[in-house]
Amino acid sequence: MSKVSDPAGRRQRPSATRPDRRPRRQPAARPAVPRLIALNKPFDVLTQFTDDQGRATLRDFVDIPGIYAAGRLDRDSEGLLLLTNDGRLQARITDPRHKLAKTYWVQVEGEPTAEQLAQLRAGPLLNDGPTRPAEVEQMAEPALWPRHPPVRFRKSIPTSWLAITIREGRNRQVRRMTAAVGLPTLRLVRVRIGDWELGDLQPGEWRELPC
């Protein structure tokens, strides 16, 4: 075995190759009975099962051991939240590489102009960079459950509803997008994730989905 020299001419012993002793990550095993739950998360509910401040959590509505949320939905947002006990399915739903489309019904303050809608579709610039192009359509007011507490309106300013579909999941992204074009969000309801829809679920109700 040949020896090597450093730039100063000193002889060095060849370094021994050490085996990699780090444990290799194994693919997560699927549970014996994979479950996928669609929940209509009510307003003012945290997307977690515990809270040390006494706030409402998912445990107040879903009492199934071993499941957890596949993604998040802000406390002040409502609508479709998926929960599962299957780590692989959770990763497929939340991994941004899969770019699952998420559709929201969004009540905004003001009447959107053609320019504002075009800006939303193109992807407005946020403080963490431009967003991807989105699908945005103005819509009639949907038949939704009353929100508690009710949305606070300004009587002198009209409101409008938009259907917004995005394929990324930045923090509070839809609210930030509408604010960036001058249309503050008043109410936000998620109605679709990929092929899964909210349907006729009422706040706090859930149903089992095939997975």
C-alpha cells in the first residue's frame, strides 16, 4: 500500500475506510388497517390534538386513536382537513413535489377588477417570493353554514367570493395572495384537496374515505 505526502513533505498514513455505521431509514410500514378521514374543520379550531391553553382542537371532534392531520388548515380557516394513520399516505398528500391541487372558496373585501384577477392567476409576489400560477374565478355567494362568530363587515364596502385553486402550500398563502392584490380575505373555506371533496359535511362532522 503506497503512502502519501502532505504539501510539507511529511509522510502520512493512508486513512482507513470506515464502514458507515449510521442506521439506514426504512420505509414506514403501513398500518394493518389504513384509515383516511375527511373532517370539516370549524372556525377557531387548531389543527392538532392537544393544546395547553384550553383551545378547541381536533380531539373535540374526532376520537380515533393513531391518526394525525395530513397537512394544516389555519385556526381562522374552515373546511376540508384530511386525517390518516398511514405515514406514506400522509407524505403523498403533503409533499409539495406531488403538487396536489387545493381549492378554496374565499370571501374578500371589495369587488375584484379584471387586473386583480389577472394578478392572482399569474401568481402575485409575496415577501418569500412569487407564487405559482393559480386558478381563480369569481363566483356567486355559496350556500355555506353560518360562521361563529360571524364575519365582521364594513357596511360601506361590498364583498365578493372567489374560487381559488393553488398547487403549493405556503403559510397562510391564499390570505397573503388576496391581500397582495388589494383584496383582504374575510372568510376562507377549503372545499377540495386533490380528488377529495368536502361535500355536504357540516362543521365538526367527518366521514371515512377509501384509501
